[in-house]
Amino acid sequence: LSLSYDHRVIDGAEAARFCNQLQRTLETMHLEMNSNHKQ
């Protein structure tokens, strides 16, 4: 997962937090979808 942003507008630490949260959300959705599919 990658993210492009303008350092003049967005702080790098904030962008990294967003990217990490998005990754966790996508992983959780993937796990939930797989567990629902097996039922």
C-alpha cells in the first residue's frame, strides 16, 4: 500500500497514520469477508 501527498499541505506523520489505519481497515475487512464466506 502506498500513498502520495504534498508535504506542503500534509504532514508526513499524519499521512503515515492514515496509511496505517487504512491498511488495518482493509485487513480487517478481508478477514471478515473470509470468515463470512466459510459459513
